[in-house]
Amino acid sequence: MKLTERHRAYWRSNLWLTFSLLSVWFLVSFVAGYYADELNRYSFMGFPLGFYMFAQGSLITFTILIGIYVLAMNHLDRKYQIGEKR
């Protein structure tokens, strides 16, 4: 199947979105973990920030990232008129 320019633009947008969201995921999971001792100097809702980021903050962030991905992909599907026909 030969890709049209519209399909290429859709794919570029999809890759950019995926890379952006994976960057946020990396920051929340690995970078925050690496600096957990420094983050524990601060508190959030009575808990050390490093602990909170791993106990609750990262899960909340991951859920929000999934929601952002769904909304953004629906927008891209409509914008480039790609997707399932209903």
C-alpha cells in the first residue's frame, strides 16, 4: 500500500505525540526515582514528595497520560480523516 502525504503527516503527528508522552512517562518514573532523596526534602499532603510521587503521583500521571493519548488520537483521526468508518 502506497502512503499518501496525508498518511505521512498523520504518522509524523502520531510519532510526535507518542514521543512527547513517553518523555513525560520517563521523567515521572525514572528521573523522579533517581532524585527521590532530594525530593524527600519537600512534603506534599504530609508525605515526603519522593514517596508520594511513587505511591500516588506516578499512577495519577500515567492515568492522565492515557486520557491525553486517547483524546489526541481521536483528534488526529478526525483531522486527517483516518480511522474506522461508522
